[in-house]
Amino acid sequence: MGSTQSIMQSQTGWNLDNSYLKLPALFYQQLAPVPVRAPQLVLFNHTLAEQLGLKSQDLNTPQGAEIFAGNSLPPGADPIAQAYAGHQFGGFTMLGDGRAILLGEQLTPGGERVDIQLKGSGQTPFSRRGDGRAALGPMLREYLISESMYALGIPTNRSLAVVTTGETVRRENVHPGAILTRVAASHLRVGTFEYAAWRGTAADVKILVDYAIRRHYPAVAQQNNPCLALLEAVIDRHAQLVAQWLLVGFIHGVMNTDNVAIAGETIDYGPCAFMDAYNPATVFSSIDHQGRYAYTNQAPITQWNLTRFAEALLPLLAEQQEAAIEIAQQALDGFTDKFHQAWLRGMRGKLGLLDAQKDDVALMEELLNIMQRLGADYTNSFRDLANEHVTNNELQRDAAFQQWQKHWRMRLEQQGQSFSAVKPMMDRHNPAVIPRNHRVEEALAAAEKDDNLQPLKNLLRVLASPYADLTDTDHDYREPPDPSNRRYQTFCGT
């Protein structure tokens, strides 16, 4: 039977390697996922599977469920739990994959190398008294939000499959157990470098730097100071990434350094959410009592996190510590301008501005101030501008908004382009639909409590084309929550 299973698995398109195993053993523990009782496949991403070179028809099966549950391993898998550290809400902690196993790296037909990870796959040496398992709701949530972010054009890890385990997990209550198969450019984190600096030597940090360059930034290898070039490249990618978050109203919710991916992708969709009414102080996470990771704090916190990355690299930036600190500080000082310029480009796209003028920032900030004062919906307000009408009656009646709209239209006229000429650009920058929090919760409740996946699948279908105009049938997905349903909280899932 084992031979038959091996042949069947090899035909499914797996092409796994594990370059991480070439690093010192300091960085991982080799172990297999903990088997589960009765895995069942509840969500499978056919499109992603094909992009990875996997055969959907062979994996969207009970045998595929066994693989995505960790009960059997695909050929070439060499499973490990990665070691890393992290500053969590500002405090340093030794961490590691406490409920995740990296099966290996799939080599895709397009020449990419991507991690295949099982999340919720059982206890590891890094579990810290945790059960190593995951509940169905949070795993479906990560699948939904990560695929939505991908459709929005924002760098992100992705989700290949969700299986239920036939077992339960206990959090505040008892929930169905589940495992998510996550696909990422890699799971190298700022926290991985912090771990190397604390538990290893400068030589270990150097090995990790060289690995990150080979894996994600090969062009910087030829620079005079490759370590500095790596730091600058990571700073640049995260400045772009966080600007993209803000432009669609996304709030990550748990921006600890172990959730900052060196590849520049969004990773870990725990207490994240999208903002409805515009308020820069918006916080959703139930554990973020001080608003550390509020919407408006995401850029400065990213810079703070990248400073921790730079600290781990100091011995490699220059022989003398003072010189290394100066080099790192100069690179980090560039973050704010990189972020601001990325945000400006995105906002110009949202407003249909084809060129840069000195009063643009004032025009943008004035609109945001009006939206904040009125509690206007962030997503709909911008989408409405692209459609030359305002569905928010309070915004439409507001004298300050009416005056702003006149200034904005004058600014458009100065470009010498008709509104119809800039509308396509505005539509590309202003989604018609986002994962509305109340819609997400409705879909998850139906899946977990009623064993009904249809609301979730309907939501996934709509979110797959976020910039397209909604049909009359799907128009309700655009609606913000009722005012009585706006006090929304998210939870970590662990």
C-alpha cells in the first residue's frame, strides 16, 4: 500500500526541496506533523495549485486531505519547525514554530521557490505549553483574508487548503480543529535574524544573510556591502507594503517582529481586519489595549521593527560598532520618505491625479479629515469618487466636502484629461469590495456552527475580483455594517 501511495503522490506534481536544511541546526528542529484522527478537505485553492504545478484533480481528494493534514508526506518533504525570536508588543521573546511545520519548498513551473507550511499541525519543541493545534474559524479566516489580499494586488502569503481534523480544540470554547496549508515566498522573519544574533554568532548571522540574499535579493550580492544592500532592500519592500495596507484600509493587528517577513510579504492573519468608517486610530485586536498597532501607527511600527533587524546585522555592517550604527541609521532614516512617496503615489491613483503638484498632500489630508469627522466609509467614499456620485448622504450634504469636491475637480481639469480618461486608473486603485468584517464573521459562523461553507465560498468569489463593479446580485457585499454592528473586535486564534 505504501508503494501505491508513493506513486500516486509523485503524480500530483510535488517538486519539493528544503534549502533551509542546509543552514546550521540552530535554526530548526526536524520532526513530522502530529497525525490527526479524520481529516476532511473543506477548502482547496485550485488556481493556486495549478500555479504551483500541482494536479488539482489528484489533491482535491481524500488522499489529498491526508497530505494537507500531515498524516502522510508528499515525496521530497523533509519537515521542520523553524526557530526564531520576536519582539511582541515591544518585549523580546524566544519563539519558533509552535504549531506549524514546514514541509519544504515547492519548485514551481515558473521557476519560483515557495514554502509549503502546515499551520495547526501539532506540538513542536517551540510550543511553549500550547497544544500546537488550530481552530477551524481562524484557519478559514486566514484563507479568506490572504486570498483577498492577493486579489487586491498586495504582496502576501497565500492559502492552498484547509482541512478539518476530526478533533476539537479548546480556546474560550470548544471548536472544530483544522489545519491550513500556507504558501509563502519564505518564512524568514526579522525574528529569525534576532534569534541568530541572540543564540548564535556573527558567523550564524552571516550565513542567514547570505541565504536571504540568495533566496530573495540575488541582485544585491554584487554590492560592495551586501549586508547593507539587503537591509536597504528589505526597508524598501516594507515601506511599499505598509503603504499598500493603508491605501485599502487594512490593519494587520499584530505587527510583532516575528510577523515581519524578509521577503516583504504580508504574513500571519490573526487579529487583522479592514476599516469601515475612516478613523486613523482604529484598532480591532482584542489584545492591543494601547493601540500600538492601530491603523495610523503601522508605518512607524514597521520602521521600529526594521530597526530590530538592523541591530541584528550590526556586526556585519562595519567592523566598528559606531560606524555600523551610523550606517544602519542612515538606511533606516530613508524609510519614512520611501513610505510617504509610496502612499502619495497610491493616493494620487485613488484620486485620479496623473502628475504631482505641491498642494496634493493638503488636498488628500483635507478629504481624510472630512471623512473622519463624518465617520464616512473609507472604501465606498473613494470608489464613489471614481463613479462621480456619492452614496453617503451625510457626506454628500456636507458643505466642506462639497467645497473639497470643487477643488478636486479643478485639480483634475488642470491635467488636461477628461474624467472618463482618469476613471480607469481610479477604479484600479479603489476596490469596490473588501472583506467587510460583518460579512467575514457571518461566513465563518455559518461554516463553524452550521457546517455551511456556501456563504464563505460566495464571499471568496466576490473578493476574487475586488476592483470590478459589483452586479446587482452581489451589491450587498459593498454595504458597510449597520451602526449597531461597528464595535468589532478580532482575536488571535491561539
